[in-house]
Amino acid sequence: MTESAMVDKIKDSWAKYKDSRHKIAGDYYYDEFVQGVLNNQIIKIRINHFDVYLQKHLGEFSTSYLKRLINRCIYEVISSIKGGGFAYMANKENRINWCFA
């Protein structure tokens, strides 16, 4: 699977997720990303929110590749929500920080 295809699969997974506080699919991660960047906080990404296929494949990647992949996903989501300028500045100022929870 290409990197672009993997990015799309991850973003699709986030776009489908909802919980009791976020009734609209996707809002959970959209809120987490924007608030994380605005408040310069670590964004917690839950591995169990991914399907089994993604969980398996993400575990096979090197740490550096996985970091680049998730950063790209978050960047693209933030860009679609807040615009390219906002995402560019967030990236330039190293405000896209995340960890698996």
C-alpha cells in the first residue's frame, strides 16, 4: 500500500469515529487536532479507534516512518478544517505533537 493510500485509510478511520460526546462522525478527532495545535498540547491518538487492518500495519512500520505518516495525516486534516495557512504555521512552529494512547 502506498503512503498516500495509508494516509487516506487513517483519515477515513478518524472521519468515521464518534463517541458519546461527539455525536457527529469525525468531530472527536477534528476537535482533538485543532485544540491540540491551538493549545500546543500533545494529541492523544487511540490505537483501538483503528480497525484491525490498520492496527496490524501500523505496528509493522518503523518509528520514523510512523511519525511522518501520522504527522502528514494530522496536517491534512487540520488543513481541511482550518485552511492551509493554519496547518502550515502549525507545522512550521512544531505544534503538531501526538502520541498513541
